[in-house]
Amino acid sequence: MKKSTWLLLICIVMSISSKLVAQTGNSLDERYKPPANSVFGSKSSNLSHKKNDYNYKQSLSFPTLSLARKEISIDYQFRLAPQVFGSLMLGVTFGDDYVEKRLTFSQFLEGEEIIIGGKPGYHLNSFYYHTKYQSGFLFSSAVKLYSFEGESSSDFYCIRYKFVSRNYELPDNMGTYNLSNYPDGTSFNTNIHYVAFQWGYSWCLNLAQKKFIHELSFGFGIKLSKWDQYLDVLDKNNYVIGLKKVPTVKITSLSPCGFMEYRLGFGW
């Protein structure tokens, strides 16, 4: 058989083979096509958007552990950038913060004794312990940076400022001493400013198409404490007959602080 004839037969065979292979491949594609609801099927294109299920632009959360400090507040969080959120928190106090009484004011309210009738009276910290809580409020702002965007969980870093103010009523008596003469009123005020760095972990749960948020964080920083200053009111015999508030002067102290927070909330 001539060489040209062999070449013609080879070309015909190759042409037929290529068509058979193509048809077989198409039939296999149809036969073994993944189900539409499988991860390899038509829904596979949605996998890249799965993390968006946890995306939220705003949230409201409730700091639960602050109840132990006699504080109740709501924290509103809003997106500034894909992984950056701002935070504003408003709240009220509903009692004494015994932590501050023991760790802050008990340390810095030590001062000269009140001399009544030539006898030593109470230190200023004891004077503070005898006050009666009246009212108070708090405010906080923060900037948070999350490690991941739109994921079900992420750690974050935060810089927070917090201000807490409490008002007290002074007692008429402390022990056997009558201190009912208050020329400038009977209120006693404490203000505390916190600036702290936080590290925490946040996770989001999708339940009934709602985004429920949990956050646990730890922080450390500094706090500036301020409270009212009082002077003795003396009679003509230099006996203390009361206390007088100095409205233009605050006792001030600077000290370290540390805290832990756990928040519950929802996002949208």
C-alpha cells in the first residue's frame, strides 16, 4: 500500500477517535454531574459568600459583667471600615462600686484627721464610706480593629475611653460626731476617667436569620480619679462644727486599672 494511502487512513482514524472521545466526555459530564445542592454543584458558587452571613454594619450589645460594678449600659457599635468599628456606650449607675471604694478611694482618701473638740475624728476615707449613694451615669467610646471580616469568629484589639460619675449624700453623723452643718450642700461627687487597651474574642451565631454576638475581652490601662474636697468649718473656739465643700478644687489621683468584659448583643 502506498505511503499516501496510509497517511489518509491514519487521518480518518484520528478524526473518528477525537469525535468519539468528545462524545464520551460529554456523556460522562452529564452522567456524573454533581447534584445542584451539593458543595460541588451549582451552590458551590455561593461558598465565597458564605462568610457574608456573619457580616453586620451595626450592633447593640449589653455588658453583662458591669452589673457587678452596679452599672447598666447599652453599647452601640458601627462600622467605619471593613475591619474597623466605632463604639459609643451610655448607661447609668444604680449603687456603690465597692471595687472602687476598696481599691481607689480607700488608698487615696487617706488624709489628715478631722479634729472635733480637740479629739481626732475620722479619716476622709471613713468619711466617704459613710456616704449614701444617690445617682450616677457613665459614658464610653472606643475604636475596634477585627482580625477577620465577616467571619463567624475573630479576635480584636480596642482602645477605649470610659467616664463614670457618682453622686452621694453626706451623713449628718459619723459615730458620735455631729457633722450636719454643711454650708455648701450635702452632696459628694466622684468622677473617674479610664483610658485602656483591650484584647478580646468575638463570635457570631446565626439563629432564625438573626446575628447574635458574643464578646469576651480583657483590658488594662490607667484611670484618673477625681472627687470633692472639703474643709473643716470651725467655730470661734476652733472646734469643727461641719464641713465646707471647695467647689473649685478636686482631689485627683492617677493609678493603673484592669478589667474583664463580656458582652451579649445582636447585629444587623
